[in-house]
Amino acid sequence: AQSVTQLGSHVSVSEGALVLLRCNYSSSVPPYLFWYVQYPNQGLQLLLKYTSAATLVKGINGFEAEFKKSETSFHLTKPSAHMSDAAEYFCAVTSRVNAGNMLTFGGGTRLMVKP
Amino acid sequence: NAGVMQNPRHLVRRRGQEARLRCSPMKGHSHVYWYRQLPEEGLKFMVYLQKENIIDESGMPKERFSAEFPKEGPSILRIQQVVRGDSAAYFCASAPFRDEQFFGPGTRLTVL
């Protein structure tokens, strides 16, 4: 079984400050990991994904995440927050062994950006 | 290439009615997934389908919920005799064979 824990359901940062959204996963097999962003009343947009290549993954909109197997973590970062980054962020896990590739999501972190 | 399309975007039903949610996958995608997002929660997997086959329905409630993906036409998620607890956002995602899932905009179901 796989699971994802996102620490902090709400994170508030000032515009221009570092963004750090935490994600820890549990998986008995090598995981594939994803970060999605959801704007109000919209669907999910893929930010980035880890699929066993480079452990530091760069995504869209200046976001990146680092896969740390020893810590079972896949934290999302961005050096400088913009107002447009305010949204809900979801971390998700699946695996190649999971024949269906269905995603298991964390509970989400709502990012607020203060001017 | 149009993205994943879902309709309706918003659906209001009274308790006991049926809800039908449609999902048209991206062109060339033969894998469809349905997820449900309850208020203030993350998405939960419901069912995984390929054309004319249900591959995994381990996340579907045992009663009142069904899904299909016919040879022609969209995938349908059907909820019979809706109850207030069914109020949620239902997202469809499609994928080429075992690859990244692309999500639709969702259908927000409200049960009065």
C-alpha cells in the first residue's frame, strides 16, 4: 500500500519569500512522485514528476522538488513566491509495480501569498 | 489537442435522483481514471477503466456507483439515488498507456 502525508494544510508566505511545501510518502516499492497544483474551481495541473531519473526535478513556474529516499520525502520548493502561486498543492504517489498507475494523493496544502 | 473534457461542470440533484457525469479523454488516450474530492480533502481514487473494461474499481463505493467506458463515446460515472454525502468534485483523468495522467476540470455535484 502507498500513502502520502503533506505536513501543513495551510502555508502562508510573503511575496518574494521561499516557498517550501512538505511531502512524505510511504511505499514498499520504488515510487513515482508528483506535485499537482489546483486553482479554485479548476482541475489539477501537473507541476513536476519524479520517475526514477534525476533526484532533483524541475517543474513549471519555477518550482522544483528533490526526491530523498532516505527521508522518504519529496518536498516542493520555489525560491521566490509570486501572488499567482496562491493555490492548493497536492503531492501524489504511484509506482510502476502498480499496474493501474492510479495515484494516491495527500490531503493538500493551501498556499497563501501575502503582498 | 483538446484536453480532458468533463460535463457538466456543475450538477445539482435532489436526494434520490440519479447523477450522470461524463468524461471525454484526450485524443489517443485509452486509459481513464475517476477520482473524488470531498470538501477540504485530497483526491481519492475511485475506478480505472480502459475501453469496454473496468480494470480496477477498488475505490468505488459498493452500492449506487457504477462506471463505464464504452467503445464509442465518453466514460460515464453514474450515481444512483444520490445522498448528501455524495456532494463532491469528481475528476476524470486520462492517460496513454501507463503514463502521466491529465486531469479534466471536474464536475461539482451538489445534492440538495
